[in-house]
Amino acid sequence: RPAPPTERRRPEPLRERLAFLIAPQLRDHIAVLDRRTRKADRRTRKAERAAETDELTGLRNYRALRMALPAATDDPHTAVILFDVNNFKAVNDHQSYEHGNQVLRDVTAALRRAAEAVKGTAHPGTPVRIFRSYEGDEFAILAPARLAEEIRGEAEKQFGQRTVTWTDAESGHERSFIVSLTGVVGRTYAEADAALPPAKKRRSTTPLRV
């Protein structure tokens, strides 16, 4: 019986041999590109966060608020709370801008404490988000509508009232004013914004007194 023919091994095609040689280099190149892409993505996210963060308070800024408002307006579970510091200009005028900056930091802390106080009962899917609305003394919170009044009242209580006293350089008389926080709740930003001036007027103490 004749022996079976010996099967000869076909030589590897040139394409397969090149792929075998190039594959490790290609994998390394792809890994480098992947690392660079992830690094660029991190830089982009960091730049976006910086562009939407208020440098003084660390809160989201007005740009971030504008981006969040359309979805908040469409959500019936969300309300807008606006806050303004009574007699803030007097702090800057009669103390210093650094004193004014500290007041803004104190407001930030009060808003965060108020939000923390009600966080556990928030409506599912509706977070409490705090913003510094403008570069001045106005702040905003997007919050669950059913808890908005509670947050507003808690924030005013947390900040409290503080009496600032100084001596008038011209008259030599001692003068003082009250610094406090006024908040209003609206279904939309426009509604809250319209309610804020009369609320401030009702709440404000006489700015200066001898």
C-alpha cells in the first residue's frame, strides 16, 4: 500500500508576515493615541467646569444657570429660588471689598447648609443645585418644588442677620446697618426675579442709622 503523500507546508503570505511584525508596534501606537485622547478629554472637562464655576464661591456660575434653566422650566417638579443680600453695597462702601467677599462666602455656606438640611427628602431625580446668579450678590437654587419654600426659609435662617457698625469719618458719628438674606420662590426664573425686589423692600431694615 503506497504511503500517503507528505503534506507540504505552504509558505506564509507576505501580508500575514508583515501583520505579525507590525502588530506590536500598531498596538503600542493605538495605546499612545488612546492615552492622549483620554488626557485631552480630561483637560476639556476641566476647562468646561472652570468656565461654569464662580471663582470666589466655588458655586456654579450664571453661565451654568442659563444652561440648566430650560430643562428646569420644563420640569414641573423643579422651582427656582432667588436670593439677594440686603445692604451688600453698604458692606463694600463702608468696610471693604474683602469684607463683601466674605459675606458672599457666608451666603454660600448658608445655602449649602440649607440644601443639606432637606436633601434627604428631595424628589427623586430632582437635585438641589446652587448657583451664583451674577457677579454681585444674587444667588439661585434649582430645587424640588415641594421643598423650595422650606429651603428658602432655612437659608435665610442659616445666614441670619448681622449688624455692621462703623464711624463716619466726616461727622464722627457711629453708624450701622443690618446685613441679611432675602429669598423668593418662583415656578420660573422670570417669576422669581419679578418677586425679588418687593420682597427685599419688605424685608430690608433701614440701611443706615445714626
